[in-house]
Amino acid sequence: MNDKLLAGLNPEQLSAVTWPAKSALVLAGAGSGKTRVLTTRIAWLLSTGQASPAGVLAVTFTNKAAREMQTRLAAMIPVNVKAMWIGTFHGLCNRLLRIHYRDAGLPQTFQILDSGEQQSAIKRLLKALDVSDEKFPPKAVQQFINGNKEAGVRAHAIPAPMNPYEAKLIELYAAYDAQCNREGVADFAELLLRSYELLSRNEALAAHYRERFRHVLVDEFQDTNRLQYAWLKLLAGTDNALFAVGDDDQSIYAFRGAEVGNMHALLRDYGISAPIRLEQNYRSAGTILDAANALIEHNDGRLGKQLWTDAGSGDPIRVFEGFSDGEEAQFIVDEVKSLVRDGWNLSDMAVLYRSNAQSRILEHVLVQAGVAYRIYGGLRFFERQEIKHALAYLRLAINPDDDNALLRVINVPSRGIGARTVENLQTASRERGISLWQAACGAGTGRTGGKVAEFVLLVEKLRARCEHLSLAEKISLVVDDSGLRAMYEADRKEGEERLANLDELVNAALGFMPHEPELAVVEFLTQASLEAGDHQADASEDALQLMTVHASKGLEFDAVFIGGLEEGLFPHENSFSDSKGLQEERRLMYVAITRARKRLYFSSAQSRMLHGQSRYPIRSRFVDEVPAELLQHLSATVKTAAPRRAAWQDEPAPAFVRNNSLAGWRIGQALSHSKFGSGVVISAEGAGDDVRLQINFAEHGIKWLDLRYAADKLTPA
């Protein structure tokens, strides 16, 4: 039986599986078989009699991972896996609290609030306390509460507030906790915090579980936060075996509170002399692994490992640099179609990007090319909440009698117009045979009626101001003046991504070329509806996978395209001022690279629309951190910027090329300066011997250089 369990394990995997009954850190590289090791470790402990099914606690980060572990374990040994303590942090904490609800101060039938229900509870609280939900948006309050809970901090333990706003948030946190206790409910963050508090203040109970769970095993340990690690230490104590599997090079969730430093803390706290390293990769070709290894070596403070494979080197990494983001998207789609002609399946290919907003132009080119695709873990661009909100305001600006648009945004952002008020408007509309807008214009002047009147005034101002603006200017105006931008700026969790999508909507409008200019808004809205209505491929259909790099973790594909590899986009500009942030961006790139099995592509654009403006970024440092001998550069036709046509047009934009030779240089050309480093030519002036170049340098920003004095300092990149 044991020989069968251990069959096929490599020496490092075997060492991890058969490790003595003491704590260990298994440093499991991408594609090194960590799930197999963790599951086989449990099976080994049970089959050798070192542990009983009731004496093992295994923690995963997703329910899917927990189910996979249970399925594999059941196939290995005859055991009732459903009775074992295998699950997520939240699931296991819920189980613990159900058993000890009295000690935890909870009713036996306590209910769990999901994220939406928690927001609703906060809205009720704000209303009961007569607190403005404009000044204190429910989502912002929710994030404040959950952030402190996940750090293990109750309201009374938060340090003295810096300002009255923070003081009010602390007060709301305490009131929210009191409300939840009265109602007998607990949110997700509460499960872990309440469970930790239960064990930390009840030593007899903690000792009971330490005696029971002699083996505590943890998957994806690099993603644990401080409170999760503290909870694990309470259960493991000092004598039990805490067996953690993770990869510090794949720690990419700092924004969720993940502490990559927990891996170093584990080595220190449990006297582990060195981690067990799983470095043999069973997923990717050698060239891909060499690229990942070279890239991640630029990070410091790593525990260190070198991925390798005996499967051969495989193809070089293909690098494409287009003139524009549209050309980059077209290259990706053309290459996907070429691979399909060669017999590759669409579902075995993925396009990864740093920001969700990058999907818009890709989606359009895919639709135009008739290539089936699916957004993994997300929505198509025109199905996203913030886009629908903005377009609803745009619809009202040209036709206030659009009932669907009005219903969508009459209380977005929140302006105190409740469901009862909307029902009254609908009743008036139905009885009098008028639109909701007309009913709203005739609403009363009471407290609720006043809120409706304010909304009517807002829409009338939007209509008046939009009258003589361009399409892009109209969209920018409705995003700003409707309050959408301010609402998402206050959202610390998802706001940045939603704002990026709204900026991309403006980009789409800038490039849109209507057939009838006077009907630009109508044509734009029509095209948006058509694309939103053209549903993405279902799960059973062979389709190209589009996703953010974060969403790709844990997945693998035969061919992977990593798009937008430009400074400021990937790595993201927010990381430039923080070395830790830049190192996390590099780990994110490492994750992206190691998703590929056979073929890997890097792509970028020399010009890109960002925040409604043309940008001329330079290529990402991450491309340059991969050894040149691993790369195959694909030629791109470099053109000067044309009036930006939308990728929505029926016919392809004609090539717009002019002679832009400037003393041997051209607009969009990459170069290097002996003092300022790498850069891109973004503009020029003068002629003959009197030429000045405007260059965007990665480290020193934009500078004008006179070629009479600077020519000998410049070399092509």
C-alpha cells in the first residue's frame, strides 16, 4: 500500500511526503506537483498510523482546492474524507464556532453574511444612526471594518484616530459589531477573528485542539495574512507539526493582506533549518523556466530556488512590439488564428493582462475576427457595472424618457432615493401613461421628493452641458458630474480597476468613427449594446481564455500571451515608488510566465491610449530581465500615429504613414542615452541640422534633446 502511494515521486517530493512528525516548509515551485505532495503527505500519515483521520487538519484557500484534495485522498486510501477537517480558513472556523457557539458568544443558529448582505446591514446601520451614506459610502465602511478584522483588530483596539473622519469610521465599526451581535449574524471576516479570539482566551479549548490535531497542513502558505498565521500557530502550538506548502515567488496578494514574510517567520518560529525545495517542473518547457528563473532573481529576500525540467528547452519566447495597442491586439488575434490552423485548441490558449481595462480592444478584435473567447473570472467589458452605469447616464443625457436607464442610476451613486420612492414613480408612470422621467419631474417636494428633484436637476444639467461636446467629452462629463468617479475613488478595494475601465470607455469613444457624425452617441450606444448582447462562449465551447494575471494563478495553458508589457502598465505605475510593490509586480510576471506549457508570447505597444490621452511608453523592464538568447523578436511595421479609429469600425483603418525620418531617428523608436538610459522618441521639431527630439526616458521622464549636441550620446535600442 505504502509503496503504491510513493510510486512516481521524485526524491524531493518523497522527502516532503515522508518527512518526520515535525514542522516543515515545502517551497513548491510552479508546476512542481505541490497538490500531489500535500495530499500524499496526508495519505502517508494515515496509512502508516502516524495520524488518524480525526487528528489531521488541512487548510486550503478555496473550496475548489479543498474538494480536489478530498477527491484525491479518497482515491488513495479508504477513508471518509467528508468527516475530516479539510477546508478553507472560513469553512474550518465556521465549523469550530458551530461546535463552541456558546463559548464564542454566538447563538446556535447564527447566520453568515455574504458580502452583499454585509453591505445591506451597513446601509441599515447608517440609516438608523442618521449618517450620510454619501460622506460614508457603505462599501468604504465595509472595507474599513473588514480590513481591521483581517488584521485582528477590534474597534476599541484601533490606535487613536488621526482625524474626525477616521474617528467616525471607528464608531461605525463598533456600532456594526453591536448590531451583528444583537441579530446573531457574522460576516466572513468575523469567522476567523471570532475563532482566533475563542482559542486565544480559552486555553483549555486551545489545548484540546492541539492535542487532537497533531498534524496541521496548509496549502498556498505564501497567501496567508497575519491573523491566519496567528490562528495556525494557536492550533499547532510548539509541539505539533505545522506542515506548510507554498512559494514565496508566487505571493501576489498583498492587496488582500497576504504576508510573504510569514514564510520566513515560520522558519524562525518553528526552528526549521531550511525549506524542502521542489524545483523539478512538470509543466513548462525549459526556455520558459529559464526565463522565469532569470526574471525572479532580480527580487531580493527570496528563499531561493531554480525551476528545471527534463522535457527539453522548447521554443524561444516570441516578442512583438506593435506601434499601437490596436496593432498589438491584432497581432495576438492573428497569431491565435494561426495556431488554430496548426491544430491547437482555443481553450488551450490564454491572453493575460495586468489590468481588466485592457480586455476591451482585445474583445473587439476577437469579435470582428469571429474568434470565440471567454473572460475567465470576470465580465466582458460592456457588461461591467461601471460601464453600464456610465452608459445609462449617457442615454439619459440624450433621451431622459429612457426608463431602463433611469431605473439603473436614479440612486447610483446613492442619493437617498429608496425602493418605495421608485415604486411610487412607477405607479404614477403607469397610471398616467407617462415616462418615469416625466413622473420624476412632477414629484412632490417632501424629503424624498426633494431627492428626486435633485436627480432631475442633475440630469438636466448633464443634458445642457453635453449638447455641444464630442462623444468622448460627453462620456468624461457624465462620469465626473454624475458622481460615478467620486464613488469609485472612495472604493479602496475595486475602485482603481473600475476607474481604469471608465477611462477605457473614454478611449473607445475617442477612437469611434460614426457613419453619421450627428448620430455619434446613438451609434456608439447601439454598438455597445450589440457587443454586450453578443454573449461570450459558454463553458463547454472551445474558446480563447482572457483574464488578468491575478486570475490566472493556478491555471496552465499550452500557449500564453502576456500583453501590455510596458513601463507603467506592467509593472504598474503605482509600484514605482515602493520597492516592495515592484517586487510584487515581478512576482506577478513570474506567475504569468509559468502559466505557459509550450509557447509563450510577450507583447507591447509603442503608443497606447491611457486615461483618454496618447502615451508613448517604453518596453517593460521585465522583458529586458529575460536573457536575450531566450527571445525571438518578431518584426512589427512601425507607423506614425493616425487619427485613432475605433476597433469597432466595419472596415480596417487604412495605413496612415508619413515620412518621419529625423536625422536617422523616427517617432516611436526605442533608444538609449549614455546618461538618461532607455527611452522612446515621442515627438520632434526642426529639420536638417537643427533637429530636436522629445524623448520619454524610463528613469528621467520626458526631455528635449538637441541632436547637434546629443547625437553621439544616443544609440538605437
